[in-house]
Amino acid sequence: AAWGLVITLTLAPDPALAFQPLITDDTGTQGAGGNQLEGSYARTTDKLAGSKDKSRGVAAVYTRGVTDTLDLFAGLSHQTLQPAGGMRESGMGNTVLGAKWRFYDDEKSKLSFALRPELQLPVSGAKEMRGLGTARTSWRLDLLVTQETGFGAVHVNLASTQVNFEDTTLNDATRRSQYRLSAAPVWDVTERWKLALDAGIMTNPDRSQKKRMGYVELGAIYSPSKDLDFALGVIRNTGDGPVRSTQLTTGVTWRF
């Protein structure tokens, strides 16, 4: 059904997640010549009227620092979908290409701003109908804000996404212009541990439901060294929609 596919695509892990395990990104870049590799795994359970859908996603993203304030990145993802009473689907999702440009950085106030444009390259029409991606090019643009604080930092994002399906039924069922406003305070608990709370409101992609929905996430980051992070997060959706979703996400980040 179109409705089920819309929900599945919304809950799929973002292959370009840049500040694991959070949905909200920061303004940090790799610096000229810097490299970063990220790998993540997400398991999602969606409950609706006594039924339970499950999905799993593995994503990888490579980031290269072109200048001190400009990064380029590319991401891949593989998804496995198991709808209640339906056929199991598995395959590669949309390839993601993008950049992050920190255009303002005030050292005195410790406030910085960045833009992150992103292109999601199309999958085949057959994959779109199986719930593995969109068969037309989609795009996203994020405004990122980071304010360093005495306890760590607070990150705020305003994101705009254009979702383009090839199938007209899916286009009719989906709000193609989608937005997210989110904030994430991150606490430096020790030299190696960070704890985070991430919360946001976003467009509900299902046209038959109310326009807004939201999420809350609790996250932890362990850094055994300055160039290696391990991340764990638990995400729950909020709002009046019929689906109750819980996602467990884990990841590793290596800078070199």
C-alpha cells in the first residue's frame, strides 16, 4: 500500500548522518585534507493497530575535508524491510552526495552556522515500489547552528526536504515538501563520554494524517581516542499519528 511505503521511507536510516547517533547535525568539519568514515546500523519497530512492522538498515558515509570550512561526502545504505504479513524486501537504497559549508564562526561567542545541501540519487522504479527508495532525484538543505556552552554544546537544525517519487500514487499520498526543526543539547560528561538529548518536530509525510509529527532521542557517545567514536541512540516518534515507532541505532566514526 502507498501509505505503508511512505512510512517505511520516512523511518529509513539516513546514510549521511553526520553526528552519530543524533538526527540533529553539528557545524563541525574535517579540516583541509581530513577524512572521516562512518558506519551505522539501525533497527526499527513500527506498531499499528495490533500489527508490527520491522526494518533494518546499514549505512556507510565517507567525508573529505576540502578546506577548513568545507566538507564533501558520499553515503550508501542497505535496507531490509519485514512488514507484518507481507513479503520481506532487501536491497540498496538511495545514494547520497552532499557538502557541509561552515560560513560563520565566531570564536569569541563560540557560535557557528553552516549549510548542508544533499542530493539523493534515484533507485530503480522496481526498488521504489518495494519500499527501498525514491526513483527520482530528491534533495535536502539543512541550516545548522552550534553554540558551545559550559557543559558542552547545543545544536539546532532547520531542514527542508523535497521527496520525489516516480509513481504517481505515491506522489499523491505523500507531502513532497517536508521540514524538520530540531535541537540537541550534548553534555561532555567526562573526557571520553558524551550524553545527548535530541528532539524535533517535522512534517508528517502521510497526506491523510496531521501535518506535524515529532521525535525524541536519547544518545551516548564513547570516544576511546580523539579520532574514534562509538555511538548508541534510542529514538521514539511522538504525536497523534497511528504508528508508534522505536528505533535503536548504533554506529562508529573514524577520523584520519
